[in-house]
Amino acid sequence: MFYALLLKHEQVWAHINALQRLVLEHGYPYQYYVDQHSIFRFVRNRDNRYYKAGSITDEYLSQWKQVLNDCGVKVIYALSPQAKGKIERPYGWIQDHLVRTCVRENVTTIQSARKVLAEEVRQYNYKRVRSTTEEIPHMRFQKALKAKQSLFLEFKLPPLFKSPEDLFCFRLQRSTDAYRKVSINNIPIKVNGVDPHQSITIRVYPLNPTVSGMRFWHENQLIDVQTFKIQDLKGVSSFNS
């Protein structure tokens, strides 16, 4: 099955959201095969400029990788684009066909191009017969499920998590001050249900294009839930970067 989304810039949250859609619809994959992009893997001396000491996100374990770890999914990193040839070929065909279709239909906005891309993906997954397998991808996947030959595992929340929002999110580590507050981008936030000078985990996820939710955890317990404007949280491994 094929997934694609057209964006102006590659985004951390877009990859986490893609993973969420995959897991909730099909279950946990056996393995995840990706390239060496910094979204997927921190490489010393290559990505140091993006991960300065004191940054509000984990310095060595990417947000995307933390999600995979909590899902219990192993990640394999391709050493070169050529090593991912099996998926790069259909992506290349889709990209080329997308450009040609947009030119032919005089598509000039990214919103309209996304509709073209969505139709291309639908055709690829549910209509077109692959030359390599001589089957339609959706039918081939359903056949594997019926024959119990799929390596996907049924989705179940990991122990202690209360909601998919605790799993598919950004993770921040903070300690409360003497007033039971934490600071994000110099914004003080009062945390309910915790004592001063305690370590907490903040799980951040977008509710809509302008508002994000925050779930505060302490000692494996959900202690508080709040909402904030996304514009106030710029830098939280941003939803837009």
C-alpha cells in the first residue's frame, strides 16, 4: 500500500502523522525502512547544528524515533537512496506523473496539487495492477491478511498509555519549579497534580491547525491536560518544520 503527502517543506509531524495513520489502520509493522534524514536519525557532526545544548527536544534521539520505540517497531536505515530502490521507483513514477498532470490541468496551488496526488495514490492502491506482482496492492494486502501471512501486529496501546495522543506526539522533559510551573519557550505553565521540583514528561500533539494539546505525565501517571496555541510553541520540534 502506498502513502504520499505533498508539503512545502519536510516536517517531523507529517512523518509522525503518517506513522499514526499506518498503525491505526493496519497495525504495527514488523520493521520500518527509512533513509538517513535527520528526522529519522541523529548523526553526530552532521546534525549538531540542529541540536544545540539546552534545546527543548531530545538531543540524540529524534522525536520520530521515540514514537517508533514506544510502538516497539525496529528501524532499519538505508545506507543510500539506491538501497531503497523498490520504493523509490514508484515514488519517482508518481512524482513525474503528478508534475505532468498538474501542468496539463493548469494546477497552480499546493491545495489543488494535493487533490491530484490523492487521486494518484488511490489509483495506485486500489485500481492499478503492479507489473512486478501482477496484483492490485490493496487486494494483495488483503490476501496476505486472510492467509495470515502479514507481519503487521494488531494495534494495542502500550501499557500505561491512555490514548493514541500519548503515543503519536512530541515528547518534552521538564522539571517543575517551586511554584509547580514549567517553562516552554519562556512561557510559564502551571501544572496541576504535581509537587514542586518533580520531573515530568509533556506529550504535545496538534488538535487543529492553530491549537495543540498537552498531556502532562509524572511517574507513569497522567496528571494534567491543557491546550495552547501552536504559535506559542514554535521550536517544539515544530509542527511546521
